[in-house]
Amino acid sequence: MNCTIPGPNIKVLSKLINALSKIGDDVYVEAKKDYLSLKSVNMTTTAYCTVHLRDTFFSSYEVSQIDLQCRIPVKGMLSVFKSFSHKDKKMEFCKIELEEDPVKIVFRFKYKHDVMVVRALFLSDGEAVNIVYNKDNNTSYLGATAQLFGQVLCNFQLHDDDMSLDVTSQRALIRNYITGDTAVTKGVRSQITLMAGEFSSFKITRDTNITFSLKPFRAAVSLAETTTLGMLLNFDAPGRPALIEVKNPTFEVNFVIATLKSNDVPSTLTSSAVPIMNDVNWEDFTDPMDLPEKENGDVITRSPESTHSTKIRRIFGRCYEDTFHPQMADLGEVLAPDSDPDTD
């Protein structure tokens, strides 16, 4: 593999790698005939990001070994493309070469005045990470600028983990998803309503409510803002994966995010480590949903009472009881007459 990236696109590649770092710990590189693919997946396989760099992204693109596959730690990629302060403004090109014995990938950054910075990363053996997913199966989508989705994120707290999207043919209602055990202690319920006219593209085939993780959504919004590109959110039904697209003529980025099958279980309850699956068929998640019926009014539903609050009431139950009951004394019977007034 031998390719050259022009100076303006080096900063773009740095932003793309930063987006991949927010999904997983490794970057899977696949060199194809007409594009270079960078992929990342989280440990629980609930979020997936792929970057396709077309041959037009490079000033020169040559691949001698088709279907080249390797794995690179994302921290190493971040260190290669970290900021070089004033040098960034004078960068001319970056040449990427694959060397053998030992197997490593070499990045040569060329600056003005013939200044050359060389960095190398040793490669790890890694199989291809393939996600079988067809975005044409999504019947609904929302498209808008990154600024609009950024304003939506401003309504959420930093500790919010999930987002609920309730859409109809006229509007989209976006809420933060809070579980019952945190609703009273630290939960802040947020809600924003966007009408169909506020989106650049809006198509809803049926009323739908989906809930998904905010972390990959934040990564997609951040990437769209830094590259000044629009976003397209594709979805179908609860339990089916949602797809976020950010693209331009030279590259395309897809974020695939799992959605909840039920409102009873949050998507963030995945503390146990799960091995990365090399082949995940997202089309297998077609089980019907059993969701309770609810109105589409713009009213935030009340969260269940916190179990912590229930425990406090049980321990200090006497403090919540009435201290005086009228039945304890018969006020109708005079037990002692009034004393005579003092007479001179």
C-alpha cells in the first residue's frame, strides 16, 4: 500500500480518527481497490463506525495487495495525527507506506522548507470486522445540519447515557432516557420538540419510538460540526439498528447504533466485557416489539419512584406518621370545670 494525502485532507483524516476513537479501542484497516476503509466497534458490539476514504480523497492511491487487513490501536493513530502546533499550517502532504520485516505502517509528513516528520506503527493481526446491514431497509429518516443536532445535545446533561426519539408525521419529540433508580436522586428530565419544517429532510412512514445510546450520537454530531457537514439519521422500528450518515464526495462515515427492544431495560447496562464479534448480522434482530401504548402528547412521563427513597421511608416511617389523633381524647366530656374567677 502506497498512498499520499494532500495537506488539507490531513486535518480531515485526523478528525475522522478522533471519531473512531470515541467508539472502540482499535481501528481495523482494510485496503480495497478503489477505497480505504477504517472501522471501529465497541466491546459490546452495540455501536459501530466505518469510514470509507475514496480514491479521490488521496492525491495518489496504490494498493498492490488487495483485501489488505490489519488492526492498529486507536491510541497509536491518535498520537500520529496529534497537533503539531504551527507546523499544521505548513503541512504539504502525508505519505502512507506499508513496510514488511517487521510489518509496520509508516507515515511521512512533509512540511515546507523540506522538513520531514516520520512516524511508524507496528501492526497487529486482525480479521475483518463485517457488519451485515442494509440501510435501504430503513423506512424513516431525519436529516438536518450539525448545528441543529448540536442544539439538541445542549439540552442533555453530561451524565445522560441514552436518548429517546418519538416521531410522528408532523414532529419529532426528543427526550433523555432515565431509568427509575436515578430519576429522583440526580435525574433531570429534558425534552425538545422539533417540527418537520425544521429538518432539511423528513420522512416518517409510521409513528415510532426508539431509544439508543448517546455516546455514538455525540461522536457523530461532533464529527459533523468539525467538518461542517449535514447528518442523516435512518431508522425503522424499536429493536432495529439506527444508522447515522455523514458524508461528502471524497469520504463517507456511517455510525450503526443498536436500539432498545423495550423501555424497561436501558442500553447502558452492559458492564460485563463481551468479546468482539467479527461478523454481526444486524438483520437478525427482527423480533416484534411489546411496548405499552402511550399518547403522543408533549408531556414528560413521570419516572418510577426511586428505591432509595422507598428505603428511607421504611427506616424513618415513624417520622411520617401523624403525632396527634383526635380519637385519642374525647373532647365532648368536661373532666374539670372552670375555676371561679378571682373576686375582691
